[in-house]
Amino acid sequence: MDAPNTTAGGKLLSCAMDDACSTLDCDAVMKDYADALLTSQEGEDFLAHYCGVQYLQRPIPAPG
């Protein structure tokens, strides 16, 4: 059976292949990109979908 196509037209990878389904570290994402994620609708949608709505309530960490 062939792998199905994604909505972008590429082949959907199996989770058994080369970290195709690596786990997202939401705490690291928030540490590095919170200011960009929490100030855009796309970023808020990303956090809510992949990390959970509890991440939308977190303050933006201070740089450094």
C-alpha cells in the first residue's frame, strides 16, 4: 500500500521512519519563540493545537 499524500502534496511518513513523529518540546518552544507565538493569531493557533490552551496563558519569558 502506498503512503497517502498530505494536503501539501507530499507523501505522509510513517512514524517508524527517522523521527517523522518527533515529540514537540513546548517548554523549549515557549522559551525561544514565545514573543512571536503569543503576538500572532497563527502562533496562538499553533500553541493551542500542539501544546494546549494552557500555553496561551503563560507570560512571555524575559530574554537571556
